[in-house]
Amino acid sequence: MVTENKTLVVIFGGSGDLAHRKLYPALFQLYLKGSLNKHFAVIGTARRPWTHEFFREGVIENLSDGTLEQRQAFAEHFYYQSHDVQDSEHYVALKNVIDKLDDKYQIGGNRLFYMAMAPSLFGTIAEHLRSEHLLSHDGYNRLIIEKPFGHDYESALALNNAIVNTFDEDQVFRIDHYLGKEMVQNIPCIRFANPFLNAVWNRDYIDNIQITLAESLGVEERGGYYETSGALRDMVQNHIMQIVAMLAFPRPEKYDDRAINQAKSQVFASLPVYTPEQVQAKFVRGQYGEDASGKQAAYRNEDKIDANSTVETFVAGEIDLDMPQWQGVPFYVRTGKRLPAKKTRIDVVFKADQSELFTEQPASPVLTIEVEPDLGIELTLNGKEIGTSSLIKVDQLQYLLNEDQQKQVPDAYERLLLEAMLGKQGNFAQWEGMTGSWHFVDAIRKAWSQEKDIDFPNYQSGTMGPKAADELLSKTGRHWIYQG
Ligand code: NAD
């Protein structure tokens, strides 16, 4: 049976894109499933002077599923409060609304504060929540924040300091929506619930691990933001690093949030800080040009992009973890815009048989974890040709979720919002981990900033990135398993 969660959600940035496209539909799914029922309320805040009715109409417009009655009944729990986060007096008004709704819906003081707005305002909001007494004394007070969490270690630290004055680490839920994906959450289970896999999950049997986060879209209307970010900060520092940690963390004592986060922090602590020479040898950056037909514009010709921009839309690199289990096992990571298709997948490449038992060299066995758009697992193994021949051929075992199963998979935001209501920290980024990840990324950024001749654009839209990304592996006799 599903238990109802009593909670009051305050969304700062309630008129924004994230709230409408992701948060309200995710809350609706929780409502349809009974995780939210009678004792909940959502307050959307933003500067515009909207009425509750207008706000509710906007919420309903973004909902699919359920009946009209269900959508309306759900939206009845939504309230709008015009609020400038810089204005102290507005917090007094907001506190009144919170108190009234807490009373009306008998919520018992449980509060989730969701920061769906620019990170530069997180500190201001957190401070006011404390100084203007918006935190309850009865239930929980939790803060949910979004990326980008800083643009380097220093700014991330400043942001964190602004928050920890008000909230303890276990009250802060840093969303990394890749940690809300079904197959990413499945990784510990695949690794530890199958002892035969756990037994070979180390440097003795694994040759390398490849992580690809490919996007087919270009920068679209996010040009302003992207110019300040680039692929390294936008994708590697957070999502890719979280996936590396999920794949590499040592077996925890217990299968619970605290133990998993502690195990993951060992991975983040073992991230290298590369010298400029190492960056040059181990990391490749790229920027998309137009496509073969000339229909898709080059990055430099996109809206709000500098005509001489040196911002990278592609990164590929090798991460060498300083952990006994992973000595000598490169984690190859790759992400980029305008690649042939949207795809997130992980290829765990096992060592090939090096003995001379067979006349031909068997291929490297590969365990593939398909994260999106397909979800599932593939195992590529060596087998014998059918018949009297003893030649080796490659066989593939495949388990992919079918359409019905895919429909049962909750959206990342639905899952993470529920976990925040339950106080489960296991699928949220921890500050300790972010520290290692920023130091790693800052070293690459710094090395790149010293390079003079940047030959951008260096890959055509619709291709798998610059040639150098392939050379990164081919120089060691390896290749990317996923070829696009
Ligand atoms: P948005 O510009 O659509 O919305 C920003 C919201 O903040 C609006 O409601 C705006 O009215 C409000 N706001 C701005 N200044 C304010 C002030 N002084 N007082 C009160 N309200 C104010 O942005 P978004 O796309 O919804 O993104 C919000 C945050 O989430 C950003 O930090 C973004 O980087 C992050 N994020 C967004 C997405 C997404 O899919 N949109 C994904 C990941 C992370």
C-alpha cells in the first residue's frame, strides 16, 4: 500500500520552465499514485502578480494522464504568492500563507523548499528562510536545489556556505536528474546482487569502462547559459561523475543511503587533478560546425553565441581513479551536442582472453547498460559458430524494457521529489563528492584556458565528435564500443 506523504512544497521560481515542465507533472504522478493525497499543498512563488486561478490553469495545462477531475482536484492544492526573493517583507507574507496552509491541510510542519531559479539567489533565499522564521519546528525542513551548483570549486564553496548557515547537509537535496534514472539507480543492484559480476568488477577482469551521454540537439535557446558553461561543466562535473561513482564505488557494508554515499565519496576523493600535460594527453574538446547539408547551424552561428566562441560542446576524456580496485583501468567518458542520436549508455569492457587456447583472438566481452532512450542490459559474449566449425563468433544477449515496462518507469523528478519527501539522500549529490569533482574539472578548465590555438569548429553536426576522441582510445589499441 502506498503511504501518503504530508508535505508543503514551496517552489521559488514557480512561474518558470522547470516548475511547469518537470515539477508539476512529477507532483501529479505522486498524487495519482497516492504518495500525495489530502495533506499537501504547493505554493508557487515568483515576482509576477498572478491569481491562484491563473496559476492553477497553468499547472493543469502541463498535466497529462489522469482524468480532468483528478487534475482539477490536484490543482486545488496549488497556491500562488507574488514574491521577490530579495525583499525581506515578502517573506513575512509568505510565512503567513505557509502557516495557514499548514493548518488547513494538517501538514504537521513538513516543508520542502525547492529552488527552481538562478543559483545566484540560493543564498539570499536560504538566509531569509531562517531570518524571517519560515522554517518549522515540528516537521522537517528540506531544501532542494538544481544545477548549476557553481561554475568552479570556489563558487560552489561560496554557494554551499550560503546554504549551510541555514540548512544542515542532511537537509540539502542537490538534484542530479541522472541519479533519478531507472538504469542508473539499477547499477548497484546489477553489481552487488549478482555475486559472479561483483567478483569480476575490478582491474583483474575489466579492461576499461566507457560512459557516453550523447545529445542530438544543439544548444537551442540556452545559448546565454551555455556560453558560461560548456560541456565540461554542464555534463561532466555532475552527471558523468555521478555515473562514474555509481560504477566504481566499493562494496558498501550495508545497502542503505548513508553507506552508499560514503562508498561513493571514496570515488570522488580518488579523482585525479591532472597537470596541463596530462589534460592534453587525456582530454579532448570539440565544438560543432554545421551539418553535412548546411541546414543545421554551427554553434558559433547560433542565437546568443559569440561568433568566435571557444566554448566546447563536446568533451571526451580518460579518468584514472586512484583506487586499488581500479588501478590501470581507464574510465573513458564522452558527451556532446549534435551527435547522431540521443543516447546514454555505459559499456563495461572486460579483458579479452590473451591465452593461445584459441587460434583466433576472442573479442572483449562487454556488459552494456542502456540508460536512455532504451533501458536495459546487453551482454556481448564469445561463442562458437553454429555447426562443425569451431570458429569464434560474437553473440549478444539483450534485455530491453518493452513499451509497457517503460511506461511504469517513473520520471526522474517524480522519483527524486518522493525521495526528498522521505528524507532519502542516496540519489542526491553530496557536497563532499562535489569537492573532488570540481577540483578535477577545474584542472582541465585551467589547462584549456592556457591553450592558444583552438581549432573550432572541429566536428560536423550529426557525427560522433572530433577525430581526436577516437584517437584517445585507438592510441592504446582500444575503441569506443558505441559508434553512434
Ligand atoms: P526560468 O527562467 O524559466 O524560471 C526562473 C523563475 O525564477 C521564474 O519563475 C522567475 O519569475 C523567477 N525569478 C527570477 N528572479 C526572481 C526574483 N528576484 N524573485 C522571485 N522570482 C524570481 O528558469 P528555469 O528553466 O525554470 O530554471 C530554474 C533553475 O533550474 C535554473 O537554475 C536552471 O539552471 C535550473 N535547471 C533548469 C532545468 C530546466 O529543465 N528548465 C533543468 C536543470 C536545471
